[in-house]
Amino acid sequence: MTARQAAHSADCVEEAEEIVKELRTALKSAGITLPSLRLDAASVAREAPCPLIELGRCNVETAARIAAALR
């Protein structure tokens, strides 16, 4: 991996981490907690990371709150 590619990968991971923080904050303000909200470890561990965000599973009540918040 070139230095430019490494820098791009680092930027992608940093952006994904920031989005996770923003999403966690937005959900919290709506009274919603997703305990499993995080970066997907496998997608970050690649040589050229392409981060995915793990939303995790939730119960029916939490799913209903998310649906209501999105309406």
C-alpha cells in the first residue's frame, strides 16, 4: 500500500468513527440506545480498510422508536 493509499484509508476510518459518534448522539437525543453501535472490526482490519458501521440487533421497542424517529 502506498503512503497515499494509507492516508486515504486512515481518513476513511476517522470519518466512519466520527459518523458513529454523530449517530450515537442523534439516537440518544431521540431516547434510543443501540449498544452494539460500532465500526465493524473485519471491515477495518483489511489492508485497505473500507469501514462498515455495525448497527447490531435491537428489540421490538427500540425498532419502533427508530421507525417513529424516522417518520
